[in-house]
Amino acid sequence: MTTLSLTAGQAPRDRLDLIGLASLLGLVAAVQLSIAVAQIFLTVAALCWFTGHVVRRERLEAPAFFWPLVGYAALTLLAAGYSGDPVASVIDSKQLVLFLLVPVVFEFARGARARTVLTVIITIGALSALVGLVQYAILNYGSDRRLQGTLSHWMTYSGTLMLVICAATGRLLFDPRDRGWAAVVMPALVAALMLSFTRSAMVGAAAGVGVLLLLRDFRLVGLLPIVAAVVIAVSPAPLTDRIYSAFDMNDPTSRDRVAMLEAGAAMIKDHPLTGVGPEMVGRAYPHYRVATAVQEHNLHLHNVPMQIAAERGLPALAMWIWFVVAAVMGLRPLLDRSRHRALAAVAMGAVAAMLTAGMFEYNFGDSEFLMLFLILLTLPFAADRDGGLPS
């Protein structure tokens, strides 16, 4: 397991740097346990980052994908201004502050520290998985009462597990120095995700792991159907029924998701530039609801691109797509550098998982998920700083 090195060559440059690093590690540990605690640590880390730059008169540095996020934030605020309820939309837009994680991680997780951060993520993910397994085995959680670990909702819980599975798989495949711990915790992570009964996260995890296998050796992709068959064979009947329902278009949740897409398309047609406004999709949905819809009310459209376009407009969707493309293009050269390949592969797997699961769930709007995703995405870029340090 990676340990935090504070040798002379790697010591924090000053006290602000040390506080910022400690706050970042606290944030990373808390994000899968308590969003309130994680946000407190983020506030401290962001203040250290900002104060340090002011004191040292340094210019702002961040990976290239951060700037499309800034543009996305600006277009979101513009959409809020044209919303039917600007106050509610602006309040809902407070989540944009989480984008500060990118420069904060880029600053405080540089060099060898990035591997330490990844170890914390995997370790806390394993603890979270064990909590979920206890809920299933002892507290009778299941298909009717879904696992949620220490988090507030099963969708958030399964989404974070999906990302941690990508992190552990990336370490298994690309980092021979730290494979042991990832191998130990992997069964608990997979079991907790499956027993969450969350199909979108299962599909997202499969996509993320598939990309990681492809990056390591395309022949390894053949393992996926074998693993899937084994998982289905040993799963309890309610879980296999849940898995099979994903392919049944008569399933109520599947039919309702199609109806949501139709409603979202109608919203975009009426409001192509700024959408109906942040937090307004739920209010507008009854007006746009189609006859085939199952639920009368839906707070969001269970699809990331559709939600962004309907809520914030097509320009915001274009900016979000630019963010994804910039992230992938930035990761590509890092995959060719052996020192950073494991972290870059993890980030690439996380992007694939987010995009795939995001076709069925608005995960980009989930604060805990978004924080963990942005951390994983920024780590390889942070590790690439301080070139003389191993990652």
C-alpha cells in the first residue's frame, strides 16, 4: 500500500501546502462517507489553494479540461437567469463550486501524492462496500430496501462503488507495486455493487472495466462475458431478475426512461438556448409528460446529455461534450508514460463508466459522485507535475 512520503525532496513547500494536502486527504476520505464533511474539507483546501497563489503571486494552473467546465458553469448561470424561477435556479447552481476540486487536486496531489490519494479512495471504498454488505446480510436490505452504505441514496452509493471498482481495476492491471490491496478489496466492491440492484451502475462498471482491459491488452476483453456469466450464476434470484429486466422494454422503469427522453426533447425544442433552467425540469415535467410515461413527476430525466440540454440549453451541452473530449485527449499522452499510466488508465475507465451509466442516470448532477469523479480525473494530471517524482 502506498504511504505518504514527506522526505526532503517531496516535502510540502510551506505550511499552506501542508494544510491543503491534509484537507485534500480528508476530503477524499469523507466523500464516500459524508458529503457535509467532504465539503468542509473542500472549503479549507480551496482557501489554502487560493491564498497560496495570492501570496506567491502564481498564475492559476489546471488541466485543459477545466476550462470547458468554467464555460459550462458560465452557461449554467446564464440559463439560471432566464429560468422561470431565477432564485431557485441560482441556488441549485451552487454545485458548480465543486469544479474547484480540479485546480485543488492539481495543486495538492502533485507527483507521488497522487498515488496516495488513489489508495485512500480504494480503502474508503472497501469500507463503504463492507457497510453495504452488512446492510444486506444482517439488516435485510435488498431489492425493496436498497443498499446505501453510509450515503443518503442508493444511486449515489452504487455510483461511487462503480468509480472505486474502476480505480481498483486500474491499479490491478497497471500498477504492479500496489496490486495486492486492490485484489483483496475487489470482491467486496463487486458484491456490494451487484447487491445494490442498480442496473445503470452495473453497466457503467462493466464499461469502465472493459475499457481498462482493452487498454491493457485487447484480448482480455474476452474475460468480461465469462465474469458476467459467473456473477449471474451465483447471484440470488431477485438480482438475476433485476439484471434481465434491463433488456425488457415492457419493464416500467425502462418505459418511463423512454418517456423521459421524449419529454426532454420537447423541452429542448421549446428552449434550445438556455433550457428550462436549473432545478426547473421537475417543475416543467408534468407539462411535457407524454401519455406513455409511468411516473407523473420526475425531478430529472435519467440521462446526462438530455438533462443538461433540457435544463441548461444546447450550448451548455456542447460545452460539456468539449469537457469530455478535452479530458480524454489530455489523458491519451499520459497513457504512453509508464510512470503515470495506471492513474491515466483509472481516469479513462472512470470517464467510460460515467458516460455509460449517465445514459440511464443523471450521475453528473450527484454531488458525491461528481466530486469523486473529478478527483479521479485530475489525479493523473497532478501526478505529471514535479516530473522528477515517481507517481
